[in-house]
Amino acid sequence: MKKPEKMNEFFNTRASGYDNHMRTNVDAFDKLYTKIVDPIPFSEEVKKVLVLGCGTGLEVEAIFKKLPNALITGIDLSADMLEQLREKYPKKTDQIELIVDSYTEHDLGNARFDYCVSVMTVHHLLEDEKLALYRKILSALKPEGLYLEGDFVVSQEEAARFLEAYFRIKEENKIEDMKYYHVDIPFTVETQKRLFQEAGFVNFEIIFQEESASIFSNKKC
């Protein structure tokens, strides 16, 4: 099978047309990127929001509508995608901190954030990688913190096919660590719920589901 692209190179190459691509190819695109903030009550207080795999910031507008004074920390591997985000919000530069790094490796800190949001990004991780990430997110959230994840989910049969393809790509291309390569590994709703619970989150809820798109809400306590 064709060797996959490295994650940062994949997104850097596609940064300029990324938004249009997502609008065309992601199920329930508009709802996914707006309903992700439904559980967040409107507040003019300064709330700290961590956005993982923020890319061009498709979810940022919705966050600012709910939290106009939010301080957003966005982490993404693609410098070119983050530049697109900066250009969208020239008047919010003092409220947005952007970090070029892998959120699986970056130190997220302890009890720093009121909310953590991720949309269409963590489906590139295996179960053990996701579990480790979720535990980091849990630690990074304040006691009353909330983690909101929007992504695509599949049936058990489809999940098995994606996983089989992942390992076949890894073996045929002799890639030791696939973490930084762009390969999809979506899971079922049941697997997602189990991983959230194993990580220590409580009050798992499915707040939106349409076609393959789902949004999950998880509380720290």
C-alpha cells in the first residue's frame, strides 16, 4: 500500500483549501462545528479553553460566541494551518495562543483549563494512545472541567477494517511509529465510551449524532 504522508506535511500541503474540503466531505459539517459548544453556557467571564488539533480554527468562532472573553490555547502539528487561524482572528490575537506541536507529546499542565475541545482529530490514534491522551486531558482540566469531542464513529465491522488497514500500511511501509502519519482509525461509540471511562471521565453523554458524526461530552467530576 502507498506510504502515508507525515501528519504535519499532510496538513501543511492542504492548509489553504482545508476549510472547503471539510465542508464538502465531513458529515453534518455545520452542526459538528457549532454544536460542539452546546454544553458550554454563555459567559463573559475569562474562561480558559484548550483546543486540540485546532488546525485552521473551524471551531473557534463557536467558542467565542459562547465565551467572548475566552483565552484559547490551540495545539496543532501544522504551522501552515495555524497561520490560517491567525489570519481569521486578527482582533483576537491577545486571546489566542497557538502552539506548533503534537498534543500527544505536549505538556498540557495540571488543572489549567475550564474546557477542552477537539473536533475531527483524535481518530488518528490507537486505543492505548487515545487512553493516554484522555488521561492527560483529565489532568489538564479544572475540577469542574468539561471535555467535548466531535469526531466520526463507525460500526464494529468498519472499525475492524480500518484497524486492519492501519497495521497493513505500517507493515508494508516498514514504519516503526505510525503516530505522526496520517491514517484514520475511527472507533465505535461503545469503544469511545469505554476509553473515556477508563481514563477517569464521568457523565459520558452523546450530545449529537448524525450519519457518521458524533459529539461526546465528558465531565472531570
